[in-house]
Amino acid sequence: MGGKLSFDDEAISDINVVPLVDIVLVVLIIFMVTAPMFMKPSINVNLPKAASGEASTPSQLSISITKAGEIVLNGTKADEDAIKAKAQELAMNNPEIQAIIAADQGVEYGKVVRVIDLVKGSGVKKFAISIEKAQ
């Protein structure tokens, strides 16, 4: 029929990378989906719920107040002097910096106001209060 059969004894030396690429893409998608679960804050703060709220942008000045009244600045325990110093430093470098304050529902109102006053007194003009969006 005009076709020629060839029986070469040479081994196949090409590597098929398509299955490898498929596996790498699946693993990448799995990491992209699961990464936000691992990035949740490790500070246990029971945020108040509100129906009207907007998504906040990440900030270099993130302050959390736990139910016990401990103040946490960017993931580490801090006192009022440390908050004031960090806020002044960041405000000097970026006048448009925004502080994000997350306080547990059980925290005294006066403690939250004190932290807001520290931040604003240090030169930070904008601040946001973290909430949980009510369903």
C-alpha cells in the first residue's frame, strides 16, 4: 500500500513534559486555594459583626486588642510607647498611612479610644476599625 514499516532499534530519548506541567499547575492551584486559610491572624480576637462594612486594605500599622486587654502591634505584643513610636515612624515616611484597629467585643470602649487617640496623636490621619461582615 505504499507505506513503509520501520523497525528502528533506537530507544525513545525524548522526555514528555506535558504530564509534569499538568501536575505542577494542579499543585499551584491547590496552594493558591489553601493559602488564605493559613494566612488568618493568629491573634484570637472576636470581632464585632456589622451589616455595613467594606473590605479593608492591608496596612503596615495593624493593632489588635485582645479580650484580656493586651495590645498587639503587627503580630507582636506591644505597649503604648511602642505603638506611638511605630506610628510616628510610619507617618513620617508615608503621610497617607492607614492604621487598622481590631478589638475584641469584650474590650472596654475606653481602651479602644485610647489606642485610636495614640495613633492619631502620632500623626496617622486615617484609621479603620476591623469588623466581621454579618451574613
